[in-house]
Amino acid sequence: MGENFSAITHTIEVNCSSEKYSNILCKCLSSDESLKQNKLYKNINVSGETIKM
């Protein structure tokens, strides 16, 4: 049985200790193929030390 998870219902916000670390985390998340294939996030927004996805 396949389940359909096409509707995004949550926003995750991560507060990093510096903008440098938020950029590193964003690059890691963006390059993770399993996250892309499973469509576990729609987009990632970085604003200073904060990442929202």
C-alpha cells in the first residue's frame, strides 16, 4: 500500500549559532538525495542564523 504525502503540513525552523552554520546546514540538506527523492521538504529558506523548511 502506497501512502500519499504530497501535502506539506508543517514548518520546521532551525536556529543556528551563526550564519556560517546555517549556510552549511542548508547546503547539506539541499544536497541530500534521499530527502529530494522522498520529497520531505518543499523548499528551504535561510535568513541569517535561521533556516525554515
